Amino acid sequence: MSENAPQNQTQSQDQDQDQDQDRDHESFTIPLLSHQRSINSTSQVAIVGSDLCPIESLDYEIAENAFFKQDWRTRGKIQIFQYIFMKWLLCFLIGAIVSLVGFCNNIAVENIAGVKFVVTSNMMLAQRYGMAFLAFSLSNLVLTLFAAIITAFIAPAATGSGIPEVKAYLNGVDAPGIFSIRALIVKIVGSISAASSSLLVGKAGPMVHTGACVASLLGQGGSRRYGLTWKWLRFFKNDRDRRDLVTCGSAAGIAAAFRAPVGGVLFALEEMASWWRSALLWRAFFTTAVVAIILRALIDVCLSGKCGLFGKGGLIMFDAYSASVSYHLADVPHVLVLGVIGGILGSLYNFLLDKVLRVYNLINEKGIAYKVFLACTISIFTSCLLFGLPWLASCQPCPSDAPEACPTIGRSGNYKKFQCSPGDYNDLASLIFNTNDDAIRNLFSRNTDSEFHHSTMLIFFVTCFFLSIVSYGIVAPAGLFVPVIVTGASYGRFVGMLLGSHTNLSHGLYAVLGAASFLGGSMRMTVSLCVIILELTNNLLLLPLIMMVLLVSKTVADAFNGNIYDLIMKAKGFPYLEGHAEPYMRQLTVSDVVSGPLQLCHGIEKVGNIVHILKTTRHHGFPVIDEPPHSESPILYGLILRSHLIALLKKRAFLSTPVRIGVDAFRHFSADDFAKKGLGNVDKIEDIELTDEEMEMFLDLHPFTNASPYTVVETMSLAKALLLFREVGLRHLLVIPKISNREPVVGILTRHDFMPEHILGLHPLLVRSRWKRLRFQLPRLLKIF
């Protein structure tokens, strides 16, 4: 690293001209908080929800120290059976709780929004249009204001969908507060309020976050802060088991949102999880099966009319499109074109949403009042747009063979009366003056090819496209799945209307394919989205067409930018480790990026030295070395964690002389002393008070040190080290010297040492060799704006 520094300085002048040309562009493409973030600082920060918070890494490595091995040796068959049984029991509880939450969410949204639409419709029938607009806009404003206030004041981490935060967690990034009980409650209540306020936001993303919260809270035994704990649940006090539970929770969230159990498992596998194995697949499938069974039972209750206004909408849009599908080879080119346009629109959607989120971040940085004001402004703008646009549409006579009452008086239905005379309906109001779920059902419906005008569908598509972009970044729980489905369905149906008699496919089928193409273009998933749409529409005959349109749309969109969740994670500043190594990493060795100074502990260390190290550094892992007389030469004994050192200090198992403690260590401690604490219960060195006499005593670290940490030689390429670090799920990777007569450890690699910003900051000449996908470059002026 020192050899490269002079070379970098001598060639820095050659880069000035290029840097000046790129400066304007980079100001619009760098992460939101990069100007606040120092290179490879020990305590990194990221935007969690809507607030800037410090983040840490998770540790999935098993600390194989003498104490751990002794603890496992003393466990009997009953304890092992109890451990396995609790894993499956927790999966059952996750599925049961998430399904109940998802069902209650839909009942609440359908009833709250239903009452709002019924009151507004009654005023419209009485031709009190001003009062109708006032009631509609005020109810939306109150609901949005309530969601924004509880999110901003109680749990800012509940802002947005939560999928980027959960995905980062499953990659090994620990953000504070994302799985707290406050975040869970605000996510549920805020999602209901925001979805009922006619904002173009979804419930699926918040349901993923909700499922992850439920899983995490169950895994840590509840919440000690609020007195909601159960000792039997305190079995999984380590990052590995909690990671598996959160994965099952995220799968359950999608299963509850769309009644798609298999789609939920595939979504967790394809999009969320960074580590996967067959045992986890079984448990995730079991969890989503529980969700599907409970939802089926609850929906049967609602079909009997016991759920208020909750009727054919909400979760029951499962049977949105169940017609028999017949298509011919001549329809394939139309479907391919639909996929190409969907990929282009999806990449444009991601590009615009990324820019809007950056603008919103500048507003949110000014304080809570600005966050709430922004949310209220978007609500008022949305209400004016949704109430005013149907006046542009002309009234149409009700069809004589309408499958339902026409015009619809009240909440749901394909034929909204709005301002029309008796016997007529407003086709644009049938889409806009409904919940998002009902709008999707109307778009997917069969035998309605003559229901909507071309202008109506175009207006609705443009409205949904831009409203979903401006609505997502407000300080409230908001998902992207449902808005993208609505937007894609309107675009697909519009294409079907343009083709007219030139295709054998119905307009409702084109809406389904349009939703698939827009989902593929925005979210870049294939297998999981395909199965989710099949389970959503309950029609296996759509499989070939949906596969085709998803593959085409993803391929086209990948030529422009990344998927929406990766863009949001990058903008928020989460240090997400990708599954591939960029070529410039093969030009570097680990010694080129490892940074110091390195803090070491001895096998038998003075208490005062340990306290000094913990108070003067923020590191979470320390190499432990043995020197003469405890060994013939300086050797690396292992690695000890910060949390374990603090636990040793709290127990005060000190020695008056620097000798090994031996088997006595196992009598002073239990496994719970070193288990990972729950949220908000992390011990701090500042809370431990020691006397001067205790500071002069000693601690034997050998029984508590991980004696077999992962190590790499200093000449290993950075690319190889990255693959090892990510695949094993490490937090610390020790670098050892190639020559034996040097210090036993060179340094420690952490997650931030693998971040491109850190590597390219140390070696700026490698910028030009950075791996890039084959992507079309937009004109610089368009990139700026």
C-alpha cells in the first residue's frame, strides 16, 4: 500500500481534467450520504428508514472456543431435541402471526377506504360535489398525516417498504431499530393508514418487513423492554439462527400479501437471502404453507359476510383472472414487444425513483416538520388529481350484458357512476375511485374489452406511473409491488386495446402480461415473480407467456440500470456485498487494502489494558497472541469479540497473577453470558465501573477466544478474499504474514474493506478498470436532470 502512494501522487494531475468533467455527473449518482461518510471508518452510517444511523456488521461465524466446545459437550439429547423442535415451532408461529397480520391489514384497508368511498359517493349522488371533494381530500389528508406522524416520531426505521433494509440485514448489515417492536407496530398501523389514504402505495413491501420483525422478535425471545418475553423462545441468541428466521419471515410476508406460498419462498431465495441451504428451504416452505392454510380459513369466514365491507377485493383478488387462455404463434411477437417496452419503462421508473428519493432526502434532512409537510403535500396533490381526472372522462352507457350491477353505487365494482346520469358509468372513475386491489381486479377482469376508452387507459397509466414515484419516498410505510402491478397492468391493457382485432388475446390478459413485464423491468426477478403472478391469477395456462415476457423485460432493463431495491440500498449507503468480484480486485492483494493501526490482546491480559482498548477503539474483534513465556515465539492464538470481553469484565473473573484459569472458567460462566443480546440491550464498556485494584489484575482470554478463526495470507488476491468473506458470512477475516519471522498477524479485513468506495479511494488509478456491465449510457444532460 505504501508503494502505491507515490505513484498515485505523481499521476493524480493527469486525472484532474477527467475528474472535472465527471464532477457534475457524480453529484447526482453518488450515495445520498457519501459526503458525510469517511473512508472505511469503524462505525459506518446509512439511511435507515428516513434517519441517518450508525450501522454494524453481523457475525455468522461460530466462535469455536474452549467454552463453546464444553457447552456443547454437556448438552443432552433432550436439549438437542428441544432446539430442533423450537426451530419448527417458531416457523409455525411466524406463519400464524404474519397471516393474521396480513388478513387484518386487508380488512382494515378495505373497510376504512370503503367507508371513505361510500361517503364520497353518497355526496356525489346528491350532487354535492364540493362537499364530496372536501370529504375525500380531508379523509386522505388525515390518514396520511397520521401515518407520517407516528412514523416520524415513533419509528423512523418503518419508513418505506423495508425490503432494502431486510435484504441488507440478510447480507450481514445490522441497522438499529429495524426489527424493534415499535417498528413492527408502526409498520402495521402506518401501512393500513397510508394504503387507505388513496396514496399509490402498496402493502406487500411492508408485509415483508413485518414478517421479518415478527421473526426477529420471536428469535430473541420477545422484547424485554416492554416486558413481552418468554424463556422458551430464548433459544436463538446468535446471528446465524436469527438470519434463518428472518428469511422465513420475509417469505411469509410475501405469501400473506399475495396468497402466494410458493412465490414467497422463491422471493426469499431469489431476491432477499444471500445464503441458502436445503434445511432453510424446508422451514421457509413450512412457514408459507401455514400462512396459506390460515388465510384460506379466514377468507372463508369473510365470504359469509362477517368482515364488513371486505368482500371480493383485497386478498380475494387471487382469482382475478381465471378464464381459459388460447393463444397462437402470431401472438408471440406482440408479447415480445410488450416485454421490450416493459423493460424500458421499468428502467426509466427506477431511474426517476432514484432521483426523486435523492431530492426527498434533502428535504427530510431539514427535520421532522419538513418530512410531515412533504407527506401532506403529496396527499393533497394526489387527492386533487384523483378527484379531478374523472371529470375529463366522458360518461358511457351501461352494457346490457354487464356481469354486475351498473352503475356501481358505493365502493367496489367495474362501473362507477361518479358524476354520470343514471344508466351511465365513468370508466376512469372505475379505476381511480377504488382501492389499488380493486383497480387491479378491474384491469385483470375478463369479458370487459369494451369497458375502457383508449384515452382513459393512457391517462390512468401516466397518473399511476408518476404518482407511485412521488408517493414512495414520504415518511410512511409504503411498498412498491402493488403500484408497479397497477401501472404495468394499465400499460399492458392499453397495448392490448391498440392491437385490437390484430391479436387473439383479451385485454385482461394483456393487463396481466403488462404487469409482469413492468415488474420484471423494475424489480428484475424472474422465477419468483412468475410464480407469484400465477398464484395471483390462479391460471397455469399463462405460464409460457409470463415466462417469456419476464425474461425479455429483465434482459432489456438490465442494459440500463440495476433493480430498484439495489439502487435504493446503494443510495441509502448500505455496505451490501455483491456475489461477484470486480476485475480490479484481482489486481490487488489483501495487504493493499487492510488498514491499521491494529489493536492486539495477549492471551493473559491486564484488565486495565483491556478497558483502555475498549474505550479508545470501536472495533468489535481483536486478535489474541501468545508471547514468551506462554509460547516459544509470538503466535496467533485466535480472535476474541468485543461483546465477550465486556461479558468477562462484567463477571469480574479476574486473576491476581498472570496464569491460565483452566477448567475453573466453565464454573463461573454460562452460555447465556455470551449469547447475543436483544435490541437495545447491548452492554457498553462505559457502564462497567472498576476499582484501581481490579484494573491491575489479569484476565485469561484463552477459554473464550475463537481459536480457529478464518485467516488468509497477505498475498491472497482481494477477489478470492471477498468470495470467502461473503460465502461464509464473516465479520472479521484475519490477514497473516507470508514470512514466519514477522508479527503473527498483519491486520483484519472487515466488510468495509471490500467496498468499492474504500478500495478506489486508496487506489484511484483502478477506476478505469472497474468492472461494468454492458449498458447503454444516457446522455449526460439527461443523467443530470
